Amino acid sequence: MANVASQIILHPTSSAILKVLGTTLGRDKVYRATQYFARFLAWYLISRGHKAEAVRWNVLKGHLAIARKLLRLGKPLEHLQAALRAAQTTGYVKEQLATIARQLAYFGYLTYDTVVWANTIRFITLKSETSQKVQKIANRFWLAGILFSITHAVFKAGRLTKETRKARRLDEKNVGEENARESRLRGLHAMRADTRRQFIIDIFDVWLPASNLGLVNVNDGVLGIFGFISSVLALQAQWLTVNSK
């Protein structure tokens, strides 16, 4: 029995899970996936008339939302630094501008979201209309950030497709050049996969702030599933990043 337990605890998969959970981003994505699954489950139970059973899931969803806001303290500065770094680099202008705009939008979103969190825990007290206004501005920044992220993905995907076609057309003169070409193609394929994954995440996530702003009419069940899927995809990306080191 002790041997079985030891094999499970010391299994490489267990170590890989701990590495992911050892990062703030990894924990956030686990919390987020649970939060949105709880949102879906609460909606499902309520739609079936099980309101009492839905309460625990609504409470879990609420507490995880607050916990995630706490985890994101300091993130606005990270996005501001990322915007500054993007502005200082030379590269593809369209992608660079989209990146700067995305990072600034997320800076605005997380800054206002911090105010929302402080009001939620009663660290500060805002009037009801002020609180609603702050939440609305935060959602506008969130929506803008996702839209700029989608724009960046479209520009980058187009560029990578052109570069992939160009690499495939290179004249195969010798083994050395062929090896370099194959290495280049592998790198391009990896970047295209990452870009595609982020694009899919954004397509699922864009409905969340859009719904909060009243731009679309989507029920909590659909939003919960969308948020859960995008969270799992983001967690998968973090898993690959952490465990490839």
C-alpha cells in the first residue's frame, strides 16, 4: 500500500502538476476553470428547479472570483511594462501596435478591477452608481483587450503563414540547409499553434465582457462553458510552458 502511494505521489505527472500549481498563472487558471464550471452548474441546477442545490455553486463561484482578483494584484504593472517593452522593440508594425493596445487595455481593465475588488471586500466604499460605473469601465477595457488580442492573432497568423510557405519553397541544396529549413519550419509550426490557441481562447472569452456590457444576450450556462473551455486551454498552454523547461 505504501509502495502504491509512493508511486502516485512521486509520479512524474504529480511533479508536473505541482510545477504548474507553483506558478501564479497556473493557480489562476485552475481557479478560473472551477469558477466558470460552477457558474454553468449553478445555471443548470436552477434551470432544472434545484435552487437550493445551486446555492453552494453560486457561493463557490463568487468566492473564487474574489480570490482571483486578489491573485491579480500587481498585474496592471506587468501589462504596463509589457506595453513599454513592445513599444521599444522593432518588428512588424501592425503586430506591435496591436500588442501595445492590448497590454494598455488589460492595464486599464485590471486597474479598475482592483477597485471593484476593494469595494467588494469593503476595503473602500463606493456608491452603488459609482460601483456600477467602475465595473462597466473595467468590462470595456476587458473587451477592448480581447479584441486587440484577436487582431494581433490575425496579423501574426497571416505573417506566419507567408513565412511557412516561403520556407517550404527554399531550394534544397545540401543537407545543412535542409536541416536549417526543417528547424525553421518546426519553429513556425509551434508559433502558429500558440497563435491559434490564443485566438480560440479569445473567441470564447470575448462573450464574457460583451455579455456584462449588455451587447449580447447569452445565458449563464453558455458563458460558464465558454469560460471553462478557455480556462482549460490557457491551463494547457501554461502546462506546456512550465514543463518544457
